[in-house]
Amino acid sequence: MRAFISGILRLRRGPWEMLASVLIAIGVVMLMQPYALWAFSWSFIVTLTGTVMFLIVSHFPE
Amino acid sequence: MPETAMDSVARATPPRVARRIRGLSDRMIAWIFVAPTIFLLLAINIFPLIWTIRLSFTNFRANRPNAETAWVGLRNYERILSDPDIWQTMQATAHFLFWTLFFQVLIGFALAWLINAKFRGSNFWTTIIVLPMMLSPAVVGNFWTFLYQPQIGLFNYVVAFFSGADPTGFTMIGEVALAPWAIVIVDTWMWTPFVMLICLAGLRSIPESIYEAAECDRASKWRQFWTITVPMVLPFLMLAVLFRGIENFKMFDLVVQLTGGGPGSTTELTSINLKREAFEKWRTGYASAYAVILFVTVFGLASIYVKALNKVKER
């Protein structure tokens, strides 16, 4: 966990990509879940944020 | 010395052209070769994408090309993301996605495990198992429609044989409760071999020496399975799940052939719904926004897929 936070603070690709992947996954789950319409409504923003973040952080150093 | 094709091409090149090419750097020549591909990519992929994004902010209708188009901002997105019918469609897609992935991974891994055991005729059985994957989805959809017929279809008789139910008492693609499972069964039948092949590649990449070391340490088969096989096949399995997930998220042809989205809209997956919005209701701007939402979702999943692929390559 400490390595992950340190990677985030030092702008390293691995942890940031992990964070972006988690955001994308949460967005997809929100899009398809059958429980709350508000989650469906916000899913696109979450997925878009994750995807754009992924594109940016994949250029960070290893 | 015999003349080669290069020699004849060089001799046939007019001196003026030859002089001009001689003055070009390697980098420039590389660009000349790559330029047509880049141009095609821009024309076929990038331009339509940018145009779709632009249309998604308008109320454009493709069946009224001369009508005035108004800029509606984010209204199309707002309407899509608050529409309970589209939410329902997403849930139908989620049901399809979850159960196809679940069964394909389970059966695919089990088949790979069996085939990896190397029994007599395993190559023959691998070929037989892989056959459904080679068929066209339209063909598969068509012949499964016949298999699902309650009067003449084989499927109902097989179910009746094992369960004792009346074979004409149920219709797989005509009943609201059964239709979602009908498409899951067909997709599982068709694409389990793909998951099996990926799992097989994973299983065959595990060095035998690891199992031998585990045998020396007196690890049981069960223990070997959970501490060696599963962790080493997991990246491959993840790859298969992501690949099938992305493909099934866009599933169109198979389901259209089988159920056409019915009964009602029970099996209307997102891509079928999108096609209806775009080419039956002709709400092009709205459908473009819908397509952008699906694109971003698939693009996000594809990014994770590429990352997983690189991890597998590193191994």
C-alpha cells in the first residue's frame, strides 16, 4: 500500500494506471447495475474520467 | 550474373525520377510508404469518429438532410443517461455479458484442462471443439433458431429427455423468461472454444519443473492446482475475459438473427437499441451521443485489455 501511495505521489505509471483502470471498471459497473438510476446517469462521467486519465498517465515514467 | 527484379525496376525508372528519389532521406522514404495507410486510417476511422462526436451535440436527422440542424449541447447525453428504457437495455446487456463470461470461463477452462491432459485423439477432439468458433454468427443464429423451434427443434427434445418436461410446452426464443438464456446458450456454445484455446496456451506455458518441485515437496494435486496452475493461467484467463467482454458488449449479429431483440425488448442489447435509434427512428444526433457513450466504455475496457496483454507478454 505504501509503495502504491508513493508511486501516486511521484507520478509513476503503474499505480496511476491501476487507479484509472479501477475508475473505468467502476464506471462500467455503474452503467450496467440494475439498482440505482442515479448511478447509471453518472456512469459515463466516471468512465470518461478513467479513460482520459488512462491516456494521460500511460505517458508517465515507469 | 542473372538480372533480378530490383535491377529491372531500377533500369525502368526514368533518370529524372531516379535523381529525385536519390536525394530523399531514409526517413522521407519511410513516410512516403506509410502515408497512404495514415491517410486511409484518418479517412475511415478518425474522421467518422470526430464527425460522430460533432453530431452528438446536434439534433441532426439523417432522413432529413436538408432540415436545419440545431446545436443542442449536452441535451442528447442527458436524455440518454436518464432514460429508463436505455437503462433496461444496459441491464439486458449486463445479464448477457455476465452469464456468457461466467459459462465460457468455467467450461473453457475445464475443456482446456481436459485437452491438456494429452489423451489419445486429443488433437481430433480439439478440432471438433473449435468448430463452432469458425462459423459465421449469422449462420449460427439461423440454425439455432431451428434448434429452438418447439415443434421440430432438437433442443426442446433434448431438454425434455433429461427433465421429463413436455417438449412443445416451452419456446426458448418466444418467452420473456427464457429468451435471455437462449442467447446466452448460443454465445456460450460458439465462443467457449476461444476461451479454451487461450487457457490451453496458458496451461502449456507452465514449466513442468514447477510441478516436479511441488511433487518433491509433497504438495497434493489440489494444492498444486490452486498455488501453481490458477495463478499462472490467471493473466491468460483475464485476457480472455476482457476480450470476450468487449466483443459481447458490442454483440449484434447473433442476437438479431436469433431473437431480433424480442420478445418485447427482453433481449434488446445496446447495439440493437442503437441501430433502432439510428436507422429506424432516424434520431441521428441522439444515436451519435449513444454511440459515443458506448465507444468511451469500450475504449476504456480496451485500455485495460492492452495493459493486461502487455503483462502477459512480459511473462
